[in-house]
Amino acid sequence: MERAGHQRSGGPLHKGLLLGICTVMLSGCSALHSARMWAPQAAGMEPVGPHLYVEPAMPPAQRQHLLEQIEMGHAMVAGFYGSVTTQPYIVACITQACDQRFGSYGGRAAAYGDMAIRLSPDGLSAPLIAHEWSHAEVYRRVGGWWAARQLPRWFDEGIAVVVANEARHTEHNWQAIQDRQLPVPALGELVSFSDWGQALQQYGETAGDVPGNFRVVYTTAGHAVRDFLSCAGMAGLHTVLAAMRAGTGFDEAYRSAKSSCTPH
């Protein structure tokens, strides 16, 4: 997922500059189209409160429903992490044309650092909001762009999978994958942004909602993080993120958290 500037102070120009730099530097998005995320109102979106911009054609009832989903997503993030340290603004589209104008590359939703979240017409739900909000939390908690780039994609995405708890990525789905002996990626294949994108293509996860798509990449990441949490608990997760914020590499922080954990 995209990530952007971690500083929350400063005006729109400051935030836009941070997001712009990261849009150019991070893989997985169109820099030109994603630039509209810097100033969604100037790009034609209608503000609904201070942290939500919607496509003007979104009906009032759908706006209210989305606000409720955002509140639910926030509660899911707070319930998992124990607190919420970020307040990203959300850009929500109800048409594919709008989604593409704001840099969509086919995903239902995307996070831009700890600053913004983009929702496609298929992403206007609490689990998707919680998934992307988790990325924002991780980004902030590890200390911003540089540390976030060092975090393996499987760990970041796996945390978001656990937070969202979507049926398509649960342990039940993992068991179904195992029962069918479907090929799954090794965690070593899911380290960089490029690795993640290639795996989604290789294992057919870009095909969308089609029968027989068990979404093995996201499910594998979620399973790995659940395995870690079953041993190290939330204290172990917070330890890893805090250690990375202090400058420790992921591998060292992860090994340290697991070496002293007690299986539940």
C-alpha cells in the first residue's frame, strides 16, 4: 500500500509536499493521478466534515452510512492497538472513473502514509477502512517513511488483515487453502513493495471476486502475523514497532520479540 508523510503538523502545502514526495518515490501508484490526493477538494471532491471528502454525486444516505462505517473502522483499529494515534483524511469515490482519477491501480482501498486513505466504490466498508487505517498506524508507530520502507510487506499487510478480520482472509480461509493444498508464497517472497505486487499477480489475487480465488497472499500474511501474535501477543507487536522507531532493524526486533514470547 502507498505511504506518505508522517508529520501531522503544518498546513496543506506542507502535507501536500510530503505526500507528493512519497507518491513519486513509492511503488504501486501513478504519481500524476495520485497527486490529486494532495488536495481532494481542489480536485473536485466535496468535504463532509474535516476528514472526509466524497464524490459530489454520493447521495446523503450513502454519506451517512459511510460516516458510520468510518466510526466502526476507527473502533476496530482502537480495539486492536489500544489507541489510535492517527487521523487520516478519507477520499471516497462511488464511480470507477473517480477512483481512477485519484490514482487507483485496482485495489479496493489504499493508504497514503498516515495522512490519507482512498476508498474505491468497493471499499466503502468498515473492514476496508480499518485495514488501511492500520497501515497509517504502523507507519506512524515505526517512525515514518524510512522505517516503514524497511518493514516487510507481509508483516504490515498481515497486521492490517488481522485488524480488518475479513472472511476472505481468516484462519478458516487459511485452513481451506491447506485442505486444498494450494500453493502459497513463502514470507521471503513478500518483503518489498515489488515482491508484494508480483505475488498478487503470480497467485491470481488481482483477478478480483471470482469463484475459487482463495486470496492466498493476503491470507498467508494474516496467518503469519496471527502466529506471531499467538506467541508474542500485542506486547510483542508494540515492541517490534517501537524498536524499529528507535532504529533497530526488523529482523532483529522480530527475533527478539519471538525469542522471549510464551505460546498461548
